[in-house]
Amino acid sequence: MLLARVEKIVSKDAIIQAVANWGEELTPNAIEVYVSRLRAKLDPAGVKIRTVRGFGYMLEEFKEEKAGQ
């Protein structure tokens, strides 16, 4: 969901609707846990997920660091 909308805010509700199966109940707190785990895996590769307080999450466009910076 985040990868399909790089640099756009994705609400927790939109993420829940995209990943939950019929009859399965996910809470916004569960999304926070999953995003935290996802961050831990992606951060070493330079991929950043930013929290936009009160709105949701945004996958930031990858920008390669230049040597010496």
C-alpha cells in the first residue's frame, strides 16, 4: 500500500482496508506495530517510513546518500 503511493500520505484506515481479510479485525494499534517492524527491516537499506501525525504514514522517496556527506 505504501509502495504504491510513494510520497503520499496513507491513512491507517486505508492500510487496514487493504490488508485485512473479511471478518478479520485489525486495529490502528496493530498497524502501528506492523509499521514499526517494517521500519526496522527497511531502515538499514535507507528506506524511510514517516509518520504524519493525525493522518497516517508516508513512504519517502529513496534518495541515495552522496559519499562524504
